[in-house]
Amino acid sequence: MKKLSVFFLLLLSYASCFAQNSDVPEMADIMESNGKIYVVIATIVIVFAGLSVYLFSIDRRLRKIEKEK
């Protein structure tokens, strides 16, 4: 079973090498030419910053609760 799954994994990776076409521009290149890549990057940064603030606030609350006990 393990050999069969490794075989299919290698077969899929082999097929994906030939599926790439250099004539078609990459999605990042298209988005960069339109200026949309900056919107995507800004959205990712905002989401990451929000999650970070949320996790730090939870950490502070847990420390406060642990000190009370």
C-alpha cells in the first residue's frame, strides 16, 4: 500500500511538471500589472495583524486568570 501511494504521488508530480505552460502569464504577474497584488498583500497583513492582537489579548487574560488562582 505504501509503495502504491508513493507511486501515485510521483506520478502526479511528474504530470504537473509538463502541465506548466510558460506562454501564459502567472497569476501574480497579472495581478501585479493591474495593481491588485498590493490589495491582496494588504489584506493578508491586516488579517495577520488582527489574529496577532487577538492571540496576545487572550494570552494576557490567561496570565491574569492564572495569577488569581
